[in-house]
Amino acid sequence: MSKTSPDHSPPPFTEIGYHAAAATTSHDEAARFNFIGGVYRQLAKLAPGNRTAYSARVAPKLKQDLGRAPADRHEVHRGMKRDPFWQWWSALRRNNMEYRWAAGRSVVLRQLDALNARVAALNAVAPDRLKLDASVKTPVYIASVDNHLMPGSYQTEVLPGDAFAGANYDCGGLFLSTVGFFGPYSDGAGRGLAGWIKDNLPDFKPRRILEIGCTVGHTLLPFAELFPEAEVVGVDVGAPVLRYAHARATALGFTNVSFAQMDGEALSFPDGHFDLVFTSMFLHETSGKALPRILRECHRVLAMDGLNLHLELPAFHETSDLIEQCMREWDCYYNSEPFWRTLNDMNLGDQLTAAGFARADLVSFGLDARRADGSLGGAPMANASAAKRRQTWTISGAWKRSPSA
């Protein structure tokens, strides 16, 4: 991927990594994606205007109405949503989000028959590495929400047995949501996390690796690359994304990765089967009732001396700045991410210990994206109050140790 400009302008859509399962784009379709990416970048530049609006108009009005300063991000949001700048900026951002998916859908739909045929052919190369199970029911909390405004989310089929949801997510979703800064294959999170393990835990050599909620496998494949001797498995409830994920992995030359349709709340693997179990930007899309059950399953299928890790964006409460908290919560209100708030109001350490991990074995650290060449990647956050703040993640997790250790 070419270097980005000094003002962090996004790379052109033509630099997206192509593979045999992917949808192809015309000149005009790529230009449309470039426009969407450019708007996203401009919105990030404009985001600090919300802080100005808060200081100049909203905070004084809230203090007048409440008889005190606002106590939390919820009171700040109630004031901000009446402000014209917030309304204008939020409308632009919401429309750009919707336009992103509309653009991707139009690209995939016009070639869906040919794309499904390519995916089927690739999946026939190693059919034993893709296990679909029609008895797996999509949890209500997933079926009821179009996650991040993606119509039909990860599990909806346009045609029986298709790969539409995966192709759309790979084409219009991942590259644009990260504005291309996480590499041509949008695998910066996986490269960052797998690279951290290689750099900081040189003696930890997992034989079996599991990702729960793998979608199209973009975070999983770097683990297969950096741990070539390991058996690497991705599970998801969505059959369309799994069909696409398997075809994508095959097209990219991976032979040590398999995919299976399972609900993270009830995995069919035996106890202690994996040395490394992880999720990536997954917990914030699970309900408050499902999350504890998923963590208990992580603990159950993890081998002794195994590692469980969860990659998420920094929690709202990691800053005491209420307008910053309000900005970080924007997606919960306007981008169909209702469970993100639930996750942020939890103490994940408490949840992990309740799942069976010892508090002394908890781990937590920050992480940057990493591209294939080893350089750091990260898009300026459109929902941050500072224009050039990089997108980094918080990693939470735990080792599974013997009680006598």
C-alpha cells in the first residue's frame, strides 16, 4: 500500500487487496467509495466542532436548566442532540454510513450470481475446512439489529446458500470503516494482536487458535500466517460470512484455517481444546445476557496455561471528559450499535473472573494496528473530539492457570 499523505488522507479504494472471491469494482464504483472515504475523513476533521458547541452553548444551557453542571455523558447527550452543529454533523455522518452500505450492496448485487459461483468453486477445493450447521439459530439480539447499519447484518441471505453478506462486508464495509488505514486486506487488528503475542510472548506457541465471531476472517488470517504450525479456527453464526470467509482464505493461499457455524454461547468443542481463544470487535455486538455465557465458553474450551484475549475500542469511561464520552457513544445512538453501551457499563475484569478466570491472571494493554510491512496503521477517529487522535484498541483477557500454580 502506498504511503498516505501528511494530513492522513485515506488511500484510494483501488488499493484494496483483491482475491478471487472478492467483488470487482468499476472505475465509477471505486470513485464512489473514494468519495465516501473522503467524507469520513472530513467528518473527523470537523468532529472537534462538537467540543466547541458544547463549551459555547450546550454546557451553559445545561447548567442553567439543571442548576448544576451535567453529571454524566447521558445528560451531555440530551443537551448535544438539541444543538444545530451536532445535528448537522451527525446527519452527515449517519448518511455517509448508510451510503457506504448502499454502495457496497450495489456492487455485490450486480455480480452476485458470478460471485456465488466463484465462492462455491473455492469452497469445493477444501470442503472439510468449512462446516455449516443449519440447526444453529441466530440469537434474537443479533437478528433484531442491523449491526453498524449493515442491512441484514452478517446472517441474511439474498439468495439461498449465498455469500452476499460476506462479500458486502469485505467490499464496502471493512476497507471503508477503517478508511483503508488497516492495510489492503483490512487485517491491521489481527496483525497487531498476533504481532504483540509474537513479540511479547516468544515462548507461547499455541497449537490451536480460535476466534469467536470471525465474520470474513480478516482478523483471523494473520494468526494463521504468524503461527503456520497451528490449527486455526473461526466460528460465527452467519452462514453467508462463513462461506465467504472460507473462500477468501482459500483464495489467499491459507491451508491451516477452518471455519464452522456455531453460536459463541454454546460451542461444540471439547473442554480445554484451544491454547488461544480471542475475539475482535465482537463483545460490543453481544447482549448483556449473552456476554457472560460467551466468556464462560471461552474459559471452558481454553486449555490450561492458555490465553483468552478480547480486542475492543477504548471504553467510554476511560476518560473523565464528559463530552469525549458523549462523542465515543455516538455509534450507540446513531450507528445501530446498542450493545456497545452495555459493554462499556460493565467491568470486563469482573465478567472474566465470574467466568472462571482468576483475578491475578487478568491481562490488559493497549494496541495499535499493524500492516503487513510492520508499520503502524490507524485512522483518525470520526467520533473523537480531537481531530487527529489515532484509533487504537484496548485488549482485555486472562490466562487460564491451574489453581495450584
